[in-house]
Amino acid sequence: MSKSNPNQASAYRDQTLRSEIDGADAHRLIQMLLEGALEKIVRAKHYIVKKDLAEKGRHIAWAMDIVDGLKISLDAEQGDEKLVQNLEDLYNYVNHLLLQASATLEVRYLDQAAQILTEIKAGWDAINHQVTAPQVSECVMEEARTFAEKA
């Protein structure tokens, strides 16, 4: 029975993620970023419980970077300005909660951030991806690639 090499498994996972990003439309890229932010929040919570502050900080910072990427991808010219402003405000609040969690080590802030992102993702998942802009903005693509490289 052969053991799988962890480096090979990691390389395969990274290549699979890059391939998915390269083939994704704008709708799927946003889904992937939301999934990534939620994953980092779950990991940060784990590291708070384990009292691994370095990894907690790394994953919270990573989640905040992803949320910033989501915020940058908002385009008021292509959508409802009020909706865009509301999403921007929510993303700012999520990052505020993430900072609070990092500073206080209270997982309730992570839970609140995850709840907000989960609700945004549920709404995004319900949208027909054909309705979204056919062109992937470069900032969304760059954020997705950065996420894949860090994974």
C-alpha cells in the first residue's frame, strides 16, 4: 500500500484550484471568494481555540484580504448603487468583526462575520449566473489567483 506524498497532494489541490479559477465565470469567482473567506474564518476560530495566535492572525488577515477583494469587485456602474453601497458596508463591518476577533480572541465575532458572509453567499448562490456581468473584472480574477496561490 502506498502512502501519498503530502507535497504531491498539495500541488494537485493547488493545480485543481487554479484550473477552476481559470475556467470560472464572474459568478463562480465570487462564490469561490466567499467560500474562501468562510474557510479562513473557520480555521481562525480553530486556531483561537488552540491558542495558536500566529496562525489565527494569518487566517484572519487572509479572510480580510479576501473580503477586501470582494469589496473591490463591487461595481456601482453595472448595478444598483444602493445594493452596492449596502454590500460595501457589510464587507466593511465583516472586516471590523474580524479585527475585533483578532484583538479580543472572542470567537463570537468570527461567528457573526461568518453568518453575514453565509447570508451574502446564499443570496449570491440564488442569483442566476447568466444575469451577472459576462466579463470577469481583472480585480476579481487577481484576487482569486492570489487566494489560490496562498491556499
